[in-house]
Amino acid sequence: MDACTLGDLLDVVGGPSVRLQTAPAGLAVPVTEALLYDAHAPLPRAPGALLLAVGVRASAAGPLARAAAEAGMSGLVVRGPDGPLAEAESAGVALLSVDEDAAWHHVHLLLASAIGARPSAAGSGLGDLFALADAVAAAVGGATAIEDPRQRILAYSTVPGQPVDEDRRTGILGLQVPGSPANSEQYRVLFAAEGVVRLPALAGSDNLPRLAVAVRAGGETLGSLWVVDDGGLAPDAEEALAQGASTAALLLLRARAAQELARHQNGDLLRRLLDGTADPAGAAHRLGMGLGPDGNPAPVRVAAFVLDSSVSAADVEQTALRLLDLVRLQCEARYGRHAGVLVDGVVYALLPAVGERGGSRHKRLAEDIVGRAGQALRVPVRAGLGDVVGGLAEVRASRDDADLVLRVLGPELPVATVEEVRPRVTLLRLAEVLGERRELSAGGWRRVLAHDAEYGTEYARTLVAWLDAGCDMAGAARLLAVHANTCRYRLRQAQQQLGIDLDDPDERLVLWLQLRTLGGFGNRR
């Protein structure tokens, strides 16, 4: 397991809970443990520790900062914002602060948990399971496999000379136990039992019997241990296997905590990438998205998923969290290590785009997620894909694209890339820009809409149809399903009554833009 650094710790608990005041030695300093200060005991030498200033006012903690530095510690944690900033910088230790009303035992638990649960570099936290499988195989005397509740093989023993059968070989090759009715029945028996069970060889096969035990913690089934029984198992095989299950439970819980912590870290990192406050180089290393084959930053794309607005306010938060889990699951299945985060009701996912052509692969993934989410959550979901950008430094731009796409989607188009709806999002942005500037929003379009509202005329609709048709009267008539003379009459009246100059190409262009954007005629005739 890699050493936890101050930066790693802040990725997990930084923000409202723990705030960094200064880090004169940088964020890469190791953090090994969290210690509670005891005024009645000498300060121990504890390289890399964070010292919690229990019983010491923040403004009076300067001597404690110097003492922490002399003891080799990495930092000091105080309550309140007025900590000894100058003394900490002079001593070369980090200074962190928590709320003035924070309970020290809660702060200690938070920091200790975050330091102790930091995931391994591989991100899975399952490496120790292979060592356990070998240890159990040696103690029991048979080839051993450790599985999760879905019969996926997490680890297997490699002790030389232990017999294996075809089921074990097939399972290891695919990391999945072969499915069959007989197998399902054995799992039913296993998970109904309280301890170790002996299971006969499956009928009609040359496979060997098994010794198996469920792995549980607090009543929850975490997986199972299986041993191939060739008739030469140790006399205390059942006891040894039961002990192995206890150890496996601890390792599986630790692995799950590491995976959840990694998800939290990556999600927080993605949140900062989306708003443009994260360091792209550090984020690339942590997310495994470094350089592409050409040596340049690997291209990425942001995908955004949102629930239909019909979801009730009482259910939207919980449903959005379920959507986040579903998006993470599907993305991890395709890309492995992955970042996803929920921000203001929108689920964002960062998709690697090396080799992506035209967005087809990403769009298929988004369509698959939208389909699965609709079935699982019983709520329509929409997905917008931003542009592919050249590395993590440009993630915010792709996020902005994805947000715009979400705003133009509807039931008839639940999934789209920004390129597919470029005209719509361009008009949307133009409407925002025009609406913000008085000189850009002034003009004859207001007179047209006011006249229609007062007299029930359809001058605006006719003007938009005529301009959409390239100033062709017959084309406008077809769009409006009226006679060409009706269009001609309306346009002439608009010119005469409202002072619209349709012979001026510039005025026609501005009028079209304003009616299409500010006038609300962007998606209707």
C-alpha cells in the first residue's frame, strides 16, 4: 500500500470538514497517523503524524507547532481559524483547522479512518486475498478459491502440486464460476449453512468434491471460500477453512472500504476538474489518464446524465444517487478505474477518448446507461456528451458543452453529442448573449411580438417561416400550411404597420436571430 500523503488526505476530508491553512513542505509529505495531544505526557517522536491540538487554543498553539516539527510530525490540527500560521510556516509543518465546535474524538476518527483506509495503487485492495488463498490452501491441503456473492473469482491459490479439476480451470480462466443448475443448488446449500459444508462432486462430471464456507460480516454475506477435496485434506481442514473465512471477511471489508474511498477521491477530483480548480498533472496521475500514444495529454470527454424533471422533489436526491451508482458501474465495466460525481442534480462521468471516432462509442455507452436507468429507476433519463478535449486541463470546456446539450434534449431526443445538436446549442447561447445586452436585444422583433399579442396576428410566425425558407414565399406557405398569398399579405402588413425593412439583408438576419432566440421560435414554426 502506498503511503498516504497530505494531498491524498485532503482529497478525502478536505473542504468543510478539514481546511488547510498552510503546507510549507508541500502536499506530498507523508501522513502516517493522527495523534491526540496530551498535555500531561511527553510528545512522542512520530514521523509523519498529524497532531490534534486537544486542550490548546488555536491562537496559543505556536509552541505546539514547533514541538510537532521537532518530533518529525507532518502537521498540526487546531480548532478555529486563528491558528499559528507564521509559526507553522517557520517550523515547516502543515497547519490544518476544523470548526470551533468540532468534537476532537470525531475529528480523530475521521482523520484516522481516511489515513488507514487509503486504497492501494492498484485501486482494488484485493492483493492480500491471493496471499490468503495460498495460506488457506497450504493449511487445508487443497487448491483454494475466494469468490464474491456473484460467483466471481477474486483470488485463487497457486500452491504447487495440488490437484485441480475442469471447473476450477474454467473458473480461473474466466474469473467466473461456470453456471449450471447443479452449481446453483450447491450455492443455495452453502449460503443456508452456518459453517463449513462438504459438497459432493457435481453429477455427470469428473470434477472433485468441495469443502466450502460462506464469508460473512455482521450478517452480510461478502463471498465464499472453496477448496478442492481430492481426499487428502488435512484432519483439521474444516477448522482451518473457518479461520480463513474470518480473515477473508476482514480483507473483503477493507477492500470494499478502499474501493469506496477511491471512488470518493476520484469523484472529488472530478468535481474540481469540472470547475477548473484541480491541477491537471496531478489529476492525470491519480485517474490513470496521462499521455496518449502520441505523447500529448490523452483526450477525454465529459458525459452528463440528468433525471427527467417529472421526479418529485422528495425522491430526486435518492434517485440521483442511484443514477450515480449505475453510471459508475457501467463506466467501470468498460474503462476500469473511473471517475463519476453528482453535482447539483447532474451526474458527470469522465470518459477516456483515445481512439474515439465521431463519438459513436461514447454515445452507445450513454444510450445503454439511459436505457438501463430508465428500467431500473422507472424514470426517464437524458444524457449529453460534451466535445472531446485535449486532456484534463480542458475538462471544464467539455462539461460546459455537456450542460448545454442537456438543456436542448427532450423526450424525442434523450441522448446526443454536442456535435449532433450544435445548431440548437449555438442558438441557445446566442439567446443568452443577446438577452444580456440592451443594444443587442433592441429592434423591430419586439414590435412584431407586441402587435401579435394585442391583435391576434401571426406576423412573427410568418416572418420566421419565410426567413427559414430562404425568403421563398412558396416554401414559407408550406411550412405554415397556408396559401402563398396569405404569407405575402402578412409580410406586407408587417412592413407597412411596423416599419420592418425586409429588403435589407442585415435587418433580415438580425430579425431572424432575435425571433429565433429571444422570441422563442427556436424549435417551432
